[in-house]
Amino acid sequence: MKGAFIRMMAAGVLATSISAFAMSENAKAVNDKNSGSANVGTAMESNVTPALDAVLEQVNQLEAQVQQLQAKDKENQREQQTNQENTKTKIDRQEKEWEHSLLGIFGG
């Protein structure tokens, strides 16, 4: 489920940054249409790579944050379980003391 969340976030980041992939027309390409088509493709590729690198970096950061949150969650669960066990032990001990006190008072 968390992997799906990461993929959805990556797709969202990619979708919101799609305008970064668009390239305005180059003045040189407008003047010289024959050579312009080759230049636009080359320039577009050079713009896409940094944008993809940035998106991948953001995905990696999100994955690292998810891993940190998972580790904290496991630690919190362990701590909560330990607290519950300690509380149960304390209650059991108090019940035994209570039973022992009652046996001393009323005999048994």
C-alpha cells in the first residue's frame, strides 16, 4: 500500500511538472525551419533529463521518508505493546495481593 502511495505521489509530481517538459519555440528554430526541427528535439531532450532527475530525486526522498516513518511506527508499536504488558502485569500483581489480603481477612 505504501509502495502504491509512492507511485501515486511520483505520478502526481510528474503530472504537475509536465509543463517543465514543454519547450518554448527557439527564435533560431522559427527563422530556419529546416534545421530548427533537429535543434528543438535536441534541446527538448536536454531539458527532459534534468526534470526527470529531479522527479526521481523527489521519489527517492519520499521513499526514504516512508522508510523512516515505518521504522518509527514499528518502534511506537513495540513501545505500546511493552506498556500494555507492563500494565497487565501490574494489574495481575494487584489482583493477587487483593486475593491474598481477602484470604487473610476471611480465612480460606
